Amino acid sequence: MNGSGKEHIIKSYDDELARLTGEIVRMGELAATQLESAIDVVERRDERAAQRVVANDDAIDQMEQEISHDVVRLLALRAPIAGDLRNVFAALRIAADIERIGDYAANVAKRSIPLSMVAPVAPASGLAYLAELAAEQVREVLAAYNDRDTERAYQVWQNDVALDDAYTGYFRQLLTYMMEDPRNITPCTHLLFMAKNIERIGDHATNIAENIWFQVHGEPLNKQRIKRDFTSNPEPGRLDE
């Protein structure tokens, strides 16, 4: 094959990879918007709008399937190796993480429906701050992926501690409300599940950051990161501090 033929193949692969990256970034933006829409219906206590948010998750699922097909086609037609292969597999893994982010956003919207059927509780307003942190993490890591910016990805990876701290504080607040008045147990239980879904969105953003790091450097992100979600396995006395 002459030089121009090789250049054509390389350019064709680069074009396909750029298109794939663009699709993943659009998918991620849709997932972040879904989360914001879910929080909006929580605040408005709007059952119909919540059902629309849940239904919109199908669009994210469809995009993930299309991206998977594109990855298989790239593997079959281009037979990428080394760094090119990492690019393709990173796309597949990141798309899967975004699909899960969309699922968690839909779960928040689903929980808002029974929550809207009981008397409002004050802690419900605190959910928006968690969602704001999570959506920012998602958008930052998408920008890092689009630019292959490992330092920005690493910052997202480190910043997950802020969401963990906020989630743990919110968890404590909800427990206090439930202990003070049994009538708060049902709405606060819904809020606990919703908050956990949002915290998990942050975890998937860190997964994406790790994939970006491996995609660019060809090695795992092995740095130490503080993890401050103590709600699943609290240290003795931790929740009483």
C-alpha cells in the first residue's frame, strides 16, 4: 500500500473515532440533563413530568446500543492495535457508564412520584445540591474525554470526595428527621434512595475518569483517593460525630 493509501485509512479511522467521541459526549450531556430534569420534577412535585423523564431514558439506552454497534464495526473493519485499541475500548466502557448514569437519573424521577403523594418534608430541598455536584462531575469528565485531558479527568476523580461528603451529611440529616417524627420515615426513605442514586452517578463519573487515564497513558490510575461515603459501612461513632 502506498503512502497516500495509508494516510487515507488513518484519516478514515480518525474521523470515525471523532464521530464516536462526539456521540458519547452527546449521550453524556443527555444523561446530565436527565438528572437535572429529575430534580426539577422533585421540586415541582409533578408526576406527569416525572413520567416523561423516566420515558426519556429510552433515548440514552438506544444511543448506548448504537455506540456498541459502532465499536464492533470499528474493531471488525479497522483492527486497531495499541493506543487505537484503547480508544475503542474506552468508548465502549464510557458509554456503559453513561447508560448507568441515565438509569440512576430515571430512578430519581421514579422515586419522585410516590414522594409527591405524601406531605412535603424540609430535607427534600437538599437533594438539589447533591445533583448539582454530580451533574458538574459528569460534564467535567465529558469535557476531559472529548479533549483527552487526563489532568482534568484526574481532578474529577479526586473531586468525588466532595459528593461523598455531601451525601454522608444528607444521610445524617434524613436519619435525624426520621428519628424525630415517624411520619417522616416514608418520604425520607424515598429521599435516601434518591440520594444514593445521585452518589452512584458520581462513582460512574470517576469510572469514566479512570478510563480516560488508561486510554491516554496505557496504565491504570493507581493513585490514592479519599473515599468518604461512610453510610454503607460506618466506622464506630462516625455518624454520631
